[in-house]
Amino acid sequence: MREGNENLVRLTPAAARKIAALAAREQQGEFLRVAITGGGCNGLSYKLRFAAEPRAGDILVRTAGTPVVVDPKTALYLKGTQLDYSSAMVAGGFKFSNPNAKASCSCGESFSV
């Protein structure tokens, strides 16, 4: 595992608060794993889950008091991404702002490069 910084991925304070609440409820681990997988309506989609520990090769970013782990392949697509959270009833939830995305869908959960 190596250390990264917020130039890779950054959480807003609102996202960090929601993630802390979810981590306490889920009790699956203290690390937030951000991954990008094939699929979604634009070819690639974001996946969030909790992990008890980083994997070999992971990049650890401490942002807004939250330990975030990213695998090297995902890091290529994430650089400069911000993760925000909105509790709005319409269009609420986690929102990714990825400067590498050339197109994204209206749900904000998939993109293409």
C-alpha cells in the first residue's frame, strides 16, 4: 500500500459525514473502497463499499478525516475526482465530479472517458 493525496480523490465534508454514519451502521470496515468497473449506461460505473483493510498495491488517501482506498487501475480514471453527498429528496445521494469523464449519465453513477 502507498499513500496518495487529495489530487487523486477528495471527499466533501458532507460526503465524509454520510460515509462515517454508514460505516458505523454497516460495520464492514473503516476504509472506504472506491472502484470503477465496467458497466452502466456509459460504459464505466463507480462502486463504493467498506473494507476492513487495504489490499496490496492499494493507494490510501486520507480526505476529510476518512481513509479511502483505491486500486491502481481505478486511480487512472479517478484522478481529480470529488465525491459529494446531498440529502435532497430529488437527485440526492452521492455525486461524483470526475474531470476525466467525457460523458456521464443523468444518474451520475456511470461515465465514459
